[in-house]
Amino acid sequence: MDNQMEERLLGSEVNERRDIKGRIWIESKSIWRIAFPSILFRVTSFGMLVVTQSYMGHISELDLASYALIQTLGVRFVNGILLGMSSATETLCGQAFGAGQYHMMGIYLQRSWIVDLATATILVPVFVFATPILRLLGQEEDIAKVGGTIALWFIPIIYSFVFSMTIQMYLQAQLKNMIIGWLSTVSFALHLLLSWIFVTKLNLGIPGAMGAMIISNWLTIAGEFVYIFGGWCPNTWTGFTTAAFHDLLPVVKLSISSGVMLCLELWYNAVLILLAGYMTNAEVAISAFSICLNISAWQFMICLGFLGSSCVRVSNELGRGNAKAAKFSIKVIFGTSSCIGVLSWILCLVFGHEIAKLFTSSSEVAESVSSLSVLLAFSLLLNSFQSVFTGVAIGAGWQGVVAIVNVACYYVIGIPIGVLLGYVAHLEVEGIWIGMLCGVVFQTLVLLFITWRTDWDHQVNLASERLNRWSFKPKEETNKSLTDS
């Protein structure tokens, strides 16, 4: 009798383990279906900026430092706002798809275009007046002048961000973002070719490098428009509609809280680059720090794939009303992303001394980058943890809470520590970076605690209330359609 009981218990444990393995396998497939195209899109998109930086570095140290300053301060500043505001699209489209309100996804996309285009236009003066802004911030005159020239070339790219970010989130929510991954990959290959022709063969300098990036960015957008308007999203895109102008205020509020959440995070690195500009030998400090941050940001593009996965999976399951599935998905995504982070950490420690040679011909800049390789490795590790919890926050609609967390961890803890270590303790760039890591560690721990303590059944109810409050019936939406796709 006892033997039979033991056999039953053992059999039950084996079945439970098999069931868990099966659930993990199914969840992993769902995660990678979202993450892989997102990683492909983000790595190649950001790769265009990195490739352009590489060509700038081989033109001159001054061009490299000026480009790094504009990209890290101006582009990151505007990109942070637009990416954050676009994450409202990610929350709303993900929950609408999970709830089966497919007709609302096209409306949310159009609303995001209206809000983001207005925002981008308001922010254009940042690039028009880049030179006086850099002077006001105390940067060197040569860097300020060249930076102002480069900034004007970024204006068409900023407008391309409005469409690339929102469309990517719209398609990702309905598991159709593979097309964006392939379009972005083709554009990246074209960017490599055009950069080589314009800069190396035709010696066009800054206009050649920036012109290649503009062409490559807008090629991706053109392909996305063809895909959406050509009828490949029949359930979620029914044409332009006046419904997009309704209930804009709640979308603006969610977009602003989303923008504050992410831009505070992206501006964090920008502030540190600005602090590096006040170091002795500013050109070398800015160039070395920006190379390391761009490597970290490029790896972060992979982590953003898991951020997107956690956002989509959490928002979809909350929209469906399945709190347990949302919690299980978070655990699987965190485990997968952590493995990527550990691998990146190991590779950076092994090859950290060779990284700078890809970006600069200056031995002084290369030596400075090499000295930062250990700190870079730990940044890559933390990226994999932090991105998952940020994605959970976007999927659940907690942007306002995370914005407060970011202010406290980054600007109350991280930057003051960086200033003390960099300037008072005379650790220079290393001290600034240690402060940055302290801020990221505190932010990750706080988000982990919030996620762990969350009542997910209550989050299901909140998601349902939000969707019901902002939705139109399909029939009403069809009557307001201006064009049929």
C-alpha cells in the first residue's frame, strides 16, 4: 500500500515537472516570436547610429566628439520623449489585442501619430539652435559649431522616429513585427553601402554620413506604410478615421507619463556625457564615454526585445483577464534575459580591450575606452535585468509610478554619487560611470519589489476599465472611416 502511494506521488511529481517544462517551452516560443523581430529591428536601427559614429571617428576626432555630443544629448533627449510617448501605443494596443478589440488598434496608432508629430515639431528648435545651446552648456567652441551643423541633419531622422516607433509597437502587439525586422535589416545593409560610398569613396564628410542615415531610415518607414495600407492588417487597420481625434486627452496624459518615465532614463546617460564634457581633455573624455555608452546601448537594443516581449505578454494577458499567465510570463522572460546579460558580461570582460578599435583611430581614446571595459561589462549585465521590469511596467500601465522611481534612483542617487566620485574623488569618467551604475542598481531593485508585490488580479480589472472607457464599437468606428484600405 505504501509502495503504491509512493509511486503515485512520484508519478504526480514527474507529470508536474513535465507540465512546467511544457509551459516554459510554449511561453519561450511566444517570447521569441515577439523578441526576435524586435531585437532585429532595434539592433539594426541603432546600428545605423553606431555605423555613422564609426565613420565620423575616422573623419576626425572633432567630428566624432561633436556627433557624440549631439547624438547623446540632442537625439537621446528627443528620442527619449518620443519613445516614451509612443509606449502608450504599446500599452493600449497590447491590451486591446488581448481583449479582442482589434478595431481599436488602428485608432490608437493614429492617435499616437497625432500626439507624436505635434511633440516632434515642438522639439525641432533643440536641433535648430544646437550651437547656442551647447555654448550655454559650456562646451568648447569648435565642438559647439560642428555639433550645430550635425544637428540640422538629424531633423528628418527625428520625424522618422515618430512612425518607426509607433508602427513597431502597433505591429508587435498583434505579433506581426517580423516584417519590421526584415525591413530594418535591409535598410541597415543599405546604410553600410551608402556610408562607404558617400564617405570613403566620394569624401563627402558629414553630409555623406548623415545623408546615408536619412535615406536608410525613411526606406524602412516607406516599407511599413506599404505593409499597413496594402491590406496586411485587415482586422486592425480599416483606414483613416475621425475617431482618432476623439479622447485625445487621456492618451496625451498616458503618453506624457510614458514619456517622462523613459526619457528620464535615457537622459540619465546624456547628463553623464555632459559631465564628461567638463573633464580635462574633453574631446577624449566625451569620445571614450560615448563609445562605451553606445556599445551598452546597442546591447540594450537586444534587451529591449525582451522589454517588448514582457510588455506585450503582460498587456495581452491582462487584456484577456489572465493574471496567472501574466505572472508566469514575467518569470520566463526574466530568466531568458538574464542569460543574455551574463553572456554579454563575459564577452565584454574577455574582449573589452579590443572594442575601441572599431570606432576610432586615436590611441588615446582607445586607451580610455579600454580602462572603462569592466564598468561597461557590469552595465551590460544590469541592462538585461532592468529592461524586463520596465517592460512589465509599460504592459501594466504603471508609467507614472516608474517615472517617480527613475527620478529618485537616477537623479537623487546616481548623478550625485557620480559627481562626487568624478570631481571630488578625482576618479574622472570612471567615477561618473560608477554613479550611473548605482542609480541603475537601485532602480532595478525597486522595480523588482513593485513587480513582486503587485496584485495582478487587480491589474486585470484596471486594464478592463481602461479599455472599456476609451473604446468605440466596431460599427461606430466603421461609420466614421474616411477611407477604406
